[in-house]
Amino acid sequence: TAASIVSGALAERVKFWALMAFTMALTGLIYPIAASWEWGGGYLDAEWGFADFAGSTLVHSVGGWAALAGALIVGARRGKYQGKRVTPMPGSNLPLAALGVFILWLGWFAFNGGSQAALGSASDALSVARVVVNTNMAAAGGVVAALIMTSIIYKKIDITIVLNAAIGGLVAITAEPLAPAIWQAVFIGAFGGVIVTAGVPLLDR
């Protein structure tokens, strides 16, 4: 997952073997070190009480920072910035982008639910069910937040931001999808959606 975040940020802008080398370094060295800080009794857990149920920080943040490093090296897409003017570059196929987000949304149920790592008792089954429900509601919260914010800011709904806000909500709840109540999961996801919606124009500045 961390490597796929990098590939998404650098798609069509780097050579294949350069991306493979970057991916090998990330998955073979950087990610295992970061994951060991928390999972398996790492110092973040033992000394700081840090918790990351399914990898909101250890997977998605690590992938995001790696993608940022790659993007800084490669630079902006040609024509994106001309002086102080920002040229929007919308996706070429929104239905395909929406399909990709829905596939991710569905796959996230297994990603978070599987992180319970047990299904041998009724208690475990209930925990997995709670994780899946909270995951779904967080994604929905991110979508609703983006729908409202883009309607206010741009006077119209921006589908690309809404789709990204769904992923933002999913990433936000991944840190702890078991403990929150359903309404809390909605607000956690909405907060992720707000960060995405506000972050897009800030990055262009």
C-alpha cells in the first residue's frame, strides 16, 4: 500500500526501473523500520503508548512522505505552474476514477477488518463487524464534508475532491476503527475530508 501511494504520485513521470528501485528501497528498508517502531512491541507502543490499529501512520503516512519526496525530486507536471498562475489539470476519466475509489473503499473493509487478526470467537466477529461499519461511515463522512465544503468554496461540487475526501476519511479512521462509536467514526472521516478539501488549494500556493 505504501508503495502504491508513491506510484500514484509519480505516475507517467518516472522511468519504470527508477520506480522499481524506489519501491524496493521503500518496502525493503524504510517501511519495515517504520513499522517496527509500533507493531511487534516497538518503542512507540512500549514507551509512548502510540496506537495505530491498521496503519494510518505506519502505512499511509510513510507512503505519503515517500511520495512527497519523489514528487519534490521530479517536480511539478509541465504546464502546471506558469509564473504565479496555477493551471488546473483535471483527470481525464472521472467515471474510471470513481470506480477506482469505490474499489478502494470496498477493499478497505478487508484492510481494516483483517487487522483485527482474529475471527475465532463471537467477540472477534463483532469487532470485525464494528471495524467494517466504522470504516464505511468514515468514508461517507469524508464525502459529505467535501460535498458541503466544495459547494461553499467553489459554488459547485468538485467530484475529484469528493473522491479524494472519501480516501481521506478512510485513512483517518484506519488509525483506530474499532473503539469509536458510529457517530464518532463519521466525524473522524469528516475531519479527514476537511483536511483533503482544504489541503488541495493550499498545496497549489
